[in-house]
Amino acid sequence: MILNESLRLYPPIVATIRRAKSDVELGGYKIPCGTELLIPIIAVHHDQAIWGNDVNEFNPDRFANGVPRAAKHPLGMILNESLRLYPPIVATIRRAKSDVELGGYKIPCGTELLIPIIAVHHDQAIWGNDVNEFNPDRFANGVPRAAKHPVGFIPFGLGARTCIGQNLAILQAKLTLAIMIQRFTFNLAPTYQHAPTVLMLLYPQHGAPITFRKLNSCEDR
Ligand code: HEM
């Protein structure tokens, strides 16, 4: 985390170059084949819109949830809010290795404790009155500050046995969504019925039919 934060503030290589291999559209701009693009690494690392108000401060904690979730990218906030409302794994289990006291309760050695991830994510005391609303903005100041409790958000579990694939999962989801929104607009189909249910994992009982429209069709121009 300390190294990442140092590399963010002071990247030894401040820019890099890419040449377009074909005509391409990027952020609304038409880039002709052969154009050389300068990627201003240091400017991206100091962009307040991406990193938040403390962009110029040395704060290794922003990497506490891995590199893909360090920057305050709207896609990351949307994914986090989706994982909060609909955590695919709704609960996890821990077994006490010794007698322990937890929140005022004496837990004897060997006791199995169920951690109800989905209940924690829907706890009004932790998330506030809009707990059941889809509000990605609650992650605008990073994961630890999204809820009233610093570990109120645990879609990947917590501690030594936390999910080892979480960074890969987030990266894949971001890439998939980024590729999709470059090429399509999409809406829930009128036949969609909101019925999340659990069968090992949380999933939409009647599926999630989506209508896609290709962005470069004549209708969209
Ligand atoms: C959105 C996607 C995913 C979610 C929500 C998820 C969630 C979880 C959760 C809740 C746990 C239990 C953690 C705990 O008890 O503290 C877990 C464990 C684990 N996950 Fe994931 N996971 C996801 C994707 C992945 C991927 C892509 C991989 C592998 C490439 C992966 C590999 C593992 C492994 C190996 C464990 C067991 C870790 C251990 O017991 O030490 N997961 N995951």
C-alpha cells in the first residue's frame, strides 16, 4: 500500500505513448489510424475526479481494498453498491479456535458462527434510512467510509480467509461493463421480475432478461 501510494504520487515514468492501430473512437473523440496518443500517467494519478479531495495527500490506506478499488471510479462505486445490495455469497462461517468474548457474549471454543453478510449489508443502523436504495454515491469517499461501521461492507468476507479472487472479480466486472457500455445501450426487459433468491449463491429467480441495442446502429447516430 505504501509503495502503491508512492508510485501514484511520484510515478517514475510520467507518461507513455500508444499508436492507434485502426480508426477508433475514444471518449467521444474520433482517433484516426496511426495517431500517437500521450497517456499522461502523472496527471491521471493526480486527477481529483478520480482520486477524491485528498488527491495530493500521501494516504496508503486508499489501497486497503486492492488496486482496482483504490480510485473512486464510478464503475467501482456501482459495482460496490450492487455487491452491497446483492452479495452473491450471503453468509460465511467461522469456528472459534479458543474460548473468546465477542460483543459481550462468551463464545466457547469450537462454536460455529454464521456471519450473515446480506443482513449486515441491509442493516439500517449501519447504512442509514436509504439502506434499501441503490445509491452508488455512498462509496464516493471509499469503502471504509461508505457505512457507519468500517467493516459494514463484506461481500468478499474478512480477515485471513478473505476471498483471494476479489481483485480479479472486480477487474473482470469492470472490464466487461466497460466493453459493454462502449458498444451497447441496455435496459431491463419488460418481462423482468425482481425476485432475488438463494440457491447456494444469491441469484435472480426468474433470470435477468436485458434488451441490448447496438450503439453504432443507424438509429443511434
Ligand atoms: C463477485 C465475485 C466473488 C465474490 C462475491 C466472492 C466472495 C467470497 C467470499 C464471501 C468468500 C469467503 C471469505 C470469508 O469467509 O471471509 C470467498 C472465498 C474465496 N474466494 Fe471468492 N468471491 C468472488 C470471486 C472469486 C474469484 C474470481 C475467485 C478465484 C479466482 C475466488 C476465490 C476464492 C477462494 C479460493 C476463497 C477461499 C479463501 C480461503 O478460504 O482462504 N473468489 N469468496
